[in-house]
Amino acid sequence: MRIFYMSVIFTLFVNQLLGQSKARLTGVVYDEHDKPLQGATITLEPDHRGAISSKSGRFTVNGLYYGSYAISVTAIGYQSHSGNVEIKENGSNDVTVKLITSTNALNDVNVSAKKYNPDNLIDMQRTPMQTTIISRQTIEQMGSRRLDEVLREQTGLAIVNDIGNGSRAVGLQMQGFGSGYVMILVDGQPMIGRNSGNFDLSRISVSNIERIEIIKGASSCLFGSEAMGGVVNIVTRRTVQDAQGLATLRYGTQNIIDATLQGETPFAGKRGSADVTANYYRTDGFNVNPYQSAGTTVPPYANLALQARGRYQLNDHNWLSLSGRYASRTSTNNQVYGSNTNTRLSDVLDDRDLNGSVILNTNFDSGLKLKSQYYLTRYFSDQGITNVNNYAVEHTRFTQYFHRAEVQAAKQYGQNLNMTGGIGGNLETMDNSGFTGDKQMRAAFIYAQTDWQLNQKIGVIAGSRLDYHDTYGTRLNPSLALSYKPVNSLTFKAAIGTGYKTPDYKQRFQIFTNPQAGYTVIGAEALQQGLQQLRDGGQLAQVWPIADRVANNLKAENSVSYNLSLNYAPSPVFTFNISGYYNDVHNLINSVQVATKSNGQQVFSYINVDRSALSGLETSINWKPVKNLTVNAGYQLLYAKDKGVERNIRDGVAPYDKIRNSATGETRPSKVSDYYGLENRSRHMANIRLFYQWEKAGINASLRANYRSKSGYTDANNNGFLDEYDIFIGGYVLTYATVEKVLFNKHLSVQITADNLFDYTDMLMPGQPGRQILAGVTWRFFKTDF
């Protein structure tokens, strides 16, 4: 009923604001040799009007309204263009676009229309590390509902369970780096609120996402701590041309409901704009554990997300932007293992995420751009676990505040040199009964990056960031990238960047007992206190010698990332990319068993591992064999190993010196070749995606498949590393399909989505649901052509 009333009010609001004259946009698309480019796709957002360039490169888009539009121009084999274009009531509405052969190079797209991103002066596509851009069109063709569903199908990314930390600990893995090493940004601002280092990506709806920007590899140069493995930046919809909106409702398996209302409008003579989005999502959860007779492995939950943005032009040089986001999730899960109801546990979680920002953008006549901003976010969670007698097994209340003030600056000198820089600081506070010690962390930073195109063949990006942390001192993170383009169809790129990550609160101060599994985790700085508490309670049986290696202060982790890539685009309909990467990680923070409890369960803490290596190969192709069909395919080869483990095996250090077949009891000396690698990493990953778009008939369809080879689950024979006799998750393929039909002049769209078509599940992957089929309808509110 609440959704019904919201939709009625929303419809009335939008209909009151509709109604303006029509106009058109004309233009021409060239390649870098100033030759007309046929077959380029021109799209104007957010109402998806577009055109295809003719043999002469010309195009016309009709049925537009006066004001600013977001324009994107794409062609197979060329770098895409995105920017803004103004549709004027009296004057020429004509643009010229020049596309450069796609190369993953440092060149940007040249276009006569003015480009401006008020949310972030850092161009994510012009960074030293490898970048990937996922467009809104791709997201819609996939039929995805939550952010994790989009990212799980990208080359080099995987959504994995951190099984030891409970069913809710699901995060993103990037080129072998765990979730705690990947920074998640929304419009350039960091998201907080992690479960054991894992950021739950299902908290974020894709309903108002304009695009997703991914940087793979060490990115601390621009983004600081937690970006050691990479960055995912979610760019929300921000360009408002005229009053319009949409309403979407999806329903399917596990009683999933996904409802979205979105509206946007200009005001004050188009000096200002505002947009509001509301999303409601709920699911019954699912169970993939045959030994669990009641409840679910992934809990049922209901999620509400509200987001509002406003922007106002104060004068010719200054724009003021305000944004706010609120998200809440409630979840209750009653679990019973086996047939004994006395094992029932009730797990109740309530978490809320509130953030807001104030941004002042200033453009000087000299070409200098400044962005001054203040950002505040608050994350709160309350989790209680009770047993069959309603006895509180565990109760945790957690509140985290994150304040950030920052000033960014950017300026272009001539056609070939761009400078970007910034300065700012963070204050992070936390209140949690399970933590001890200082509950505040302060940091400051300053960074700069230079993007210089020396000539038509050679480009350079160089940058550096200086971070100060009130516990871990000062750290300098430089980066450098070179590109070489011997011919138009071929580009080589080499990049080196450094990464940096400070230990988080939990690794330093946590004292936590898992109520379901029974083990205890104690932060490094709280280890002696935690062991004493267990000893005083008669719960401690033995302290292992490795406990003496746990330092009072963990060292910050750091890495150096190397990347070599080749991009080959022999024709507009085919591109090929291959890249190799090597990440050398020092002082990796690793969990280790430091004691045994009197009930036989383990006690864990954290130590620094001297060196680990994550290396591999990525390759991808983009092919358009016929007009309406696009084929994308990708493959990753990954080797993720702890160099310390290899050294211990070579040196014959116990327990690494033996390998035991648990089935036969046979024991033999171990060899380095017996070591498989780090847990939860697959050696091979591959994907293929087919997108079909028949614009005249209003039909869009996609068929996608992801493959992951086996990955290590746990060290069953207790020799400190994964070997052939341990427990592995087997290799598998997940298949997805989506079909959409657009009707009534693009006002109505009907979509059917099928995830995991062949219903694959594994109890060792509690976060992977079985087959899910959903149907949805979307109605777009905008002025109809007459």
C-alpha cells in the first residue's frame, strides 16, 4: 500500500512538470584522420534518444527539449565519448565528435561539446592502472538489480564468500585481492560499513547508476588506503534536462520484490536541477546447505534506499551541489541444523547507512577548475543472536562515522597536458563494545597527477600521493604509466603503481566469538587482554608459540603493481586486449591460529606476512559480427601465493614440511609444487556475453556465461597450506539470460531475467543462490512525440 501511494504521488508530480517544445540535435562523427565515421551510435540520456551516423558521418536526433543533455558516442574499435551538450531554443544545435581508435591508451576523446563532471575532477579513465567502464546500457541489457550482480560478470572480478566470517560476509575479489583491498566509491566518495573487511555490494541498487568505473591494480596514488587492490566507482545519474521519471517493478523467485521510483526536474530557469530515487528490495533468502533443516544460508532481508541530489548555478563560475543517501536493511534468520530443534539460533540484523555531501564547483576564466567538498557518512548496525531459549549468545552494536574534507583542482594546458591534484583529510570514529583501545583515526593527504601526450605515439601519466595516518605515519605512493602507439590499430602500455593499506579497527582491537562456529578472533593490539579473559574464564587450553610473533602494532601493508598491456583494433567491429600483471605485496596481514580453547575451538589473531605475490594474465575481445549482435569474452589466469609459505616448505619448517593424505593416513615430505595458493582464488576464470539489440522492433536480449575453476576452501590436513588433499570448491559455470521488449514509443518496457539457468549450488558457497527468474515492467514518464 505504501508503494501504491508513493507511485500515485510520484506520477502526479511528474505529470505536472511535463510539457515543453521539441528540438533536434545534428552533428557529424569523424575518426582521428578526419574521415567520416559510419555506424557510430549516438545516445542522449536519460530518455535514451539516439541515432546512428550515416556514411557521411552525419546524424540527427529528433524529439528533444531545450536544455542540457548527456551525450555518448560509441563505435566498435574506438574509444567512447561522453559529455554534455546544450540544446538551445534559438541557435544551431550541432556538434562535431572525433573518436580515437580504442587502445586503452592515455588519449582522451576530442569533442566540441563541453565536458564537465561536477562530482569528480579525477578522470577514472586517465589513470595509470588498467580501467574498465560499464555503461548504463550494458547494465540494463543484463537485467541486473544489485551492484554485486553486475560486477560478478566482469573479467578479473569475482563475488566470493568469506566463509569463516558468516553468511553475510560476501565481498568483491579483484585480480586475487580480497574485498578489504578494493575501495568502493559512490560519486567519488568512499563507502563504509564492512563485515570483516567485506563490503556487501548487494546493499547498492543499480536503479540510478549512470556507469561503473573500475580500476584494477594499486590505486593508492589517487585514492589512498584500501585502494591497494583497485577501485570501483559508482557514478549516479546527475544530468537533468527536463522533468521526467520512471517507475519499475520486478517480482520473481524467493518472493523477490524490486521496486523503484525515480524523478528529476530542472528549476529556476534551468539554473538548478533536482532528482530523487527510491528503491525497495526484499527477498526470502535461500538455503544451499542440506544439513540445515530450517532457515536459510543467506538470510531474508528487506532493503530501502533513498537518494536525492540537487545542483544550482550560483553565477557564471560557481555551482553548488547537495546530495544525500539513506539505506536501511532489516533481516531475521532462524536456523536449525539437523533434526534437533535445540540447535536453533535466531540471527537478527538491522543496519542503516546515511551519508551526505556539499560540493562547490568553481570554474575560472583561466581554465582552472576547483571542487571543494565536505562529506559525512554514518553506518550503524545492530546484530543479536539468541538460542532456542532466547538466551543472548551474541549482541553487537556498531556505529561508525566518516568525515572527509577535500579540495580538488584540475587544469588543461594546451591540447596535450592535463594536471589534477587535491588535498584533504579524514576523521573516522567508531563505537563498538567488542573493540578496545583508541576509537578514532585521523588522516591527511595530498596528491597530484600529470597527463602528458608527448606526440601522436607516446603518452605519459605520472602521479604521487602523500598520506599521513596518526598511527602509521607518512607514506608516499608514486605511479607511472607509458603508452606507445606505433600504428593506429595497435597500442602498448606499461604501468607501475604503489598501493598502501593501514590495518582496520577489527584487525587491531576486535575481541569476537563466532556464536555458530565457536571460534574466537582477537585483534593484534588486544591479544594479551583477550587471552587473559579466556584464561580467567577457564576457556583457554593452550597458547601456541606463534602468539609471540603477534605485534602490539601491525604494520601497514604496501604493494607494487606492474602491468603490461597490448590493445589491437584492426577494424571498427573487432578489438582485442591482453594484459599481464604482477602485484608484489609486503607486510600482508594474515589471520593465524594463536591458541586452542578448552572446548577444542581455535583462537585467531593477526600477523604481518613478509611477502605475497598475485600475478596473472587477462585477455578480452569485443566483436560485432553483424549489425545487431555484440560479443564480449574475457579470460583471467591467476597465481596467488604466499612467498613465506613457499620459503617454509623449502626450509622444512613445521608444519609446512609434511603433506598427509587424510583418506589413507599416508604422510610424505612436502614440495613447493604441492602448494596450490591462497584460499578462495580460482586459477582460471572466463566469461562470454552475447548482446542482441533490434532497435526497430524494440527488442533487447542477452545471454551470458561465467566459468570459475576450482578454488581452495580450507586446509583440512592442517599443515599450513593448501595441497591436493585439502577441501576445494569444484569448478562451475553460471548462465544468465535477459529478454526485454520496449513498447509505446519507449514509455513501457517489459523484461524477463533468468539467473543461474541450470540451478547450480554448492554448500561451500552459501552466498550463491539457485535458479532465479524475475519479470519486470518499467514505465518512463516524458513528453511523447506528437
